[in-house]
Amino acid sequence: MKFAYLGLGAALLLFGCNLFDPSDDVSVDTSDASMMTYEGQNCFRNSEYANAANFFKQAIQKDSTLSEAWLGLSKANLYLYAGNPYNLIHELYADTDIPLMNLDSSEVAKYFKAVNSSLIPLRELIRRDTLTEQDPSLKLSDRSVTYSNFSASHAILEFAYTILRFRYTNSSFIKISINEDRSLSFDLQSLYDQALLDPAVLAQFNASVDSLKGDLTQLFDAVLPAASSSLSNSDLFEIDDSTGKAQILGDDLQSDAETVEKSVSFYKLGDGIDNDGDGCVDEEILDGYDNDGDGYVDEDLRLVPLEVTDTETIVGVGVDSLDHDMNGLKEDKGERILLSNNRFYFAKDFEQLDLDDTSMVNLRHAISLDTDSTHIQYPLKTRQLRIGRCWNNYTQETFKEWFRNR
């Protein structure tokens, strides 16, 4: 499934706003903040982005309420570090499952620095604009530029930041894609191989998965709804019509966003924890198949040595001293024998789950978040009745163990 509808169309143009077309008023006081802003705008028009950024910083130091200076600094930083932002736009609207996942490491580093440096002043401008709108007596912004002027652009940059930060924090080449059934897949082979040798790589990846989940939650629960309620001409990415901008909140995107947000935390490696709410612990192996019939591929992965067969190398079939199905026996044969349909023997009677069954997806997501043993929302009996699967192997004592290290 493609993310083309994330885009705002071919009509998107960068920085075409009239903000940087000021009059040539020579009467401006050279000692005040407005003059610094004016000089920054001149430098920006002349492609002197480093000088422009310096002027905008000086203007902000003199008068932090100047919204044009905050926005100017955001623009100057983006151009300064991205080189040609048109290339970033091209990558955002490339015909791939999720944009920016096919960039090489050097491009990821460049664009992450550009987007991050652009968002720092932009987020501060949003904070000041929001607080001043709520309470004009605060006067944190002169509101010459308001959030409605760049809301869609902010959403685009936040989306780019979410993906780029995940790629940037993982040195290995990692791709995320959405399958035809809307399940999420990670290409983790190279990272998995490194993690077998260096536990720090594993910890870094699992931490970045948590960050990605938090970023996605913020993006889809806060940024995009706020942008959709403030659609107008954008001062960062100018769009010809509001219909194009509204596509960032299309039904397809929202549906995929919910699936990604709820499933991304399932993709952790060898942490000895049930990450996907089915009661099984690190039950999957890295083979590109759904080994337990839960609809997800290579989620909640084991981290054990390689096993070489006649036709392929499989990561994850081996002895790791974990009780994957929680039946009280660590590494019994049922946890190592793969059937012809690529399921483990212990899961042979598990009902095949459908990711289109949103109630089940939501339930497992909720259970994975029910981690406070002093305020359990889903007791063991409920999990056994509504989820079944490995939960049926739990006793009240082993259920207590499920909450450890969470």
C-alpha cells in the first residue's frame, strides 16, 4: 500500500510566500530587531542561508516576539542543511510504501539535520503563537505569522522527522513497509545479524522502536489534526488548493496510521517480553513468515544463533533458555519445530487472526499497554477468553511474572 496520498500533490512549491518580498524601506532603524529580520530576508532571497540564519537569530535575541524572524530562521536552516529541499520533497512523494526509507545513510544524516534544525524554531513559534492566542496579555508573539500560515508545512516536516529520526538512530539499513493486508513489516536482517554480536545494538534498536511509536502517536494524534483545522496558504510549502492539503488526513492514511501506530511496538528483538499482547514471549523467528498465525510477520522476535537448512538460513531457531509459549517448559520441541506452513508446532492450533479485525488489533494493543500490576485492566481470565493463544498456558503465578521489567 502506497503512501502517495500523504502528499499534497505536484502543485507543491517551496517557499513561494510573499513574506520574503518586503519593501525596500530604507528608513528602518538599523539597531532594531525589525532591521535584523529585514536583512535576514534579503540574505535569504540571495541564497545566503547561513547569513540569513544569523540575522534572524540576532533579531530574536533583540525581540523574541517577532514571528517573522522565527519562521525565517526555520526556513534558512532547512535550506542551509538540506542543500536543495526540492530533493527532500521528491523523496517524500516517491512511489514507495513509506517515504524516506530508501535513502542511504549520508542522505538520512543530511536531511535529519535539516529537518531537525528547521523544526526547533518552528515548534517554538507554534508554542508562542498558541499561548498568545489563548491569552493575548502574554504577548509572546506579535502574530504577524500565525500557525494557520504554515500548519500543513509543519505536518509535512513532522512526518519527515518521524521517519528520519528512526533511520538516523539505527546505523543499519532498515526499511519499514506496509503489506497488502495492512500489516507492518521491518527489514531487519542486517541489524539482527549485528545484534547477535553486540547487545548494545539490540538495546539501541528497541529504544528507537519506542521513540518511533511515540513520534507516530504525536504525529497522528496531535500534529495532523491541528494542521487540518488550520488549513490556509502555507508559508513553508505553498499549495495551490486546500483539497490537496486535506489529503494528509485522508481516510486511507488514517486507517494505515492506526495500524502502524498500534503494531510498531511489537517489533522488538529478544527482550524476553511479550511485546504484542498475545502472551507468547519472543515467539517469532526472522524468516519472513507469520510463525504463530497472529497476522504479523517477524514481530516480537527471538535473538538466538543462526540455523542453516538445505535451502536457507533462518535466524531464531535454537536454544535461548526462554519459555516462548509459557507452558512451563523452556525451549521444548514445540517452540523449535516448524511445520510446513511455517508455523511453530506450539501454535498449530491457534486461530489465524485477521488484521482487518480492528477489535482484536485494538485489544492486543491495549493489553500490551496494561503493564501496571497494581491496577490490572485485563485480568488473566479475560485475556484467556478474549485472546486465548499463549495466555491459556498461564497460571496466576506466571501471570505475575508477565508484569516484570515493564
